[in-house]
Amino acid sequence: MAKEDIISRITINQNILHGKPSIRNLRYGVDDILSYLAGGDTVESLLKRFPDLENEDIQACLEYASKMIKSKSVYLTA
């Protein structure tokens, strides 16, 4: 699946998660999925835990995060 198609899985809807980025208008926040991955969960474990998610949804979260980091200045504080 092309990156453009992957990223289209990320939706922003004011009626879902108060407008935070989510997966396919479901109540799975991109930030939540990224937190699971950062905490050590694997893609496979997330797909088992949340059967309505697809591998491409997880990839879309990672691609979305990558695009956001590239488009913003990030400053580390002490």
C-alpha cells in the first residue's frame, strides 16, 4: 500500500476523540497506538488485542507520527 493510501487511514473528526487523530474514524487514537508501541507492545499483540484494527492502521500511525515530526520544530528541555 502506498504511503498516501496508508496516511488516509488517519482521520480527524471533532465528534471522535475530541478531534484528535484517530484510525478510520474509530475510537483508537494515534497517540494511544504509539504509546502501546513505545511501551513494548508489538504490532501482532495490538492486532490480537484490538481485532478491528489492521496492520495498515498501525503503519499509518507510524507514518503520521513521522510526518508530524518532520513538519514541526522539536525542542528538548532540560
